Amino acid sequence: MPHTITVHYAQGILQAAQRLGLPLPADLRAETVEARIPLHSQDAFWDSICAASGDPLLGLRLGSALQVGHLDMVGALLMSCEHFGEALEALLEYYPIIAEGSEFQLEQEPAQVRLVYRPSYAVRREERVEAALASLVHLTRWITGAQVSPAAVAFAHQARGEARFYGEILACPVTFDAAQNALCFAVGDLGVPLIQANALMREHLRALADAQLERLGAQSLAGRVQQLLRQNPRWGKEKVAEQLELSGRHLNRKLADEGTSFKLLREQVLHAMAEQLLRDSPRLSEVAERLGFSDESAFAKAFRRWSGMTPGQFRQGA
């Protein structure tokens, strides 16, 4: 099956191009009534508008003009997350809904986190990379109430125009000829709360997004493991592997190919669920039981390892 993108993203780029007065082929405008648009059609679209514009920074300008709604249900899901780090993890898992083929990966270092972008397209690659990263710079500031901004934006290509214009448009430091296309954030940014966090909405949107990924056939093995664990937090590796028709050893090998492990995925899911339950439930024993721990002490020890604080300290902060 050919890769597709969501119609909302295509419409956002189309509308921004129209505002710039760029000539657009009628057949491209007509395509935006479909739910998903073939990626090869976007190849023709980008080639057309970039040639018509003559603006070397067109990708940056179009990406900066995109709004949260242009990211389909993924935009609403990111806004509803509890904190910025959770939103980044959701982006990694659900980005195929926006655009199949391309992917993001998080790389954490002692002082910073890198959100690496790996595009799948070849036509007008540089312009489209700049649009994708510019849209996420704008989205980051929007969902955090301007509390978070990238420490730097890195492009794997040379500057397409004067370098100072990149800084003016993105309002943060920019580097070129980097090893990867990436947004860099301070580690402390991960805990910044989002201004429209909504637990009930988030879980509803996750269910819709999981169903959409299944229809696309694009959900990674790690994503399916996380989905099963959210639904059944008491399950261990062998039970999850059984549901996926794999052996536990084969599951480990396939997750390693995706750069992760069952233990890491399970702890990420349990940590996120624990934080939400601690906000909702008055009894620590109930939280421990829901997540499959033998007692409160075992849960408290695990929570301190995950977050660096006790459940009581977390509740006071929350």
C-alpha cells in the first residue's frame, strides 16, 4: 500500500500556500476532500509550489503557519497530555496518522533531549523537513503556553537562505549540516505541564488513535505493546507476547530492533498510569493493586525510581 498523509495536514499547507498567493493546480485542491492523500500527490504539490514561489525559505514559512488542528486527532491528543514529555512520547507513537513513512525518535542525553526526524520522502526533501520542524516549534510553544521553546533546531542540510532568517522565523538557535534533523530541548522541559491537559479526553483520543493506527497498519510493535499494557497493566512479557502471537524471546528481539525493550515500555506505561491514578485515587493501596504491585511498599519503591520522588511528594506537587 502506498504511504498517505492526513487530509488536515495537506489542507493546512494548501491554505498557507493560498495565503501567500501561490498558484495551485486544481486537481491538487480537489484531492483535499479525501480522508487520506497519497504521498506521491504531495510530492507533486510541493514541487509545484516551491517552483512557483522561488522563496528558499518557503518550507519554514508554511510550517510556521500550521495550527494544532492541522495535525488531525494527534494535535488534540498532544494538547491533552499531562506534561511536555508525555506529548513527545505520544508524537512518536502516533505520528503515522499525520504522515506515514516518516518517523521521530527521542534521544536523551544528560542535559538535553533530541527529537530526531527521519523523513521518508525524496522530492523537495529540504523544504518539507523545514516545514515539519517549524510546525513542531510552533506547536511546542502553543501547547506549553510559551513555557517551552527548543534550545536549538538542527538541519542535516545547508542553509537554503541567509542563516539569520532561520533564527528570525524560528526564534531559536539554528545549526546546519548536522548529523540529523532534530529539535533539542532541555531535560527539564519534559516535566512542564501542558495548559490544556485533560485526562479523560486524552484516554478517549488514545483509543481513537490506536484504532486509526490499526486501520493504517502502521502501528509499531512497541506501540502495540504499550497499547496492550495500558489496557492490562498487570500483564507480563509472556502474556503480552502471547497476545501478539510471539514468543517472549522473539518479542525481545523485535523490540530491540526498534531500539527499545519490554521492560522499558512497561515502566513508561506504568509510570504514566501511576501519575494519573495518584491524581484521581485517594488510596495508595488501590493504585498499587491496579498496577499489579504486591503492596504499597513495592509500588512506592518503583515510583521513586521512575520519578525521583515518593508518591506522597508527587501528590503534593500535583
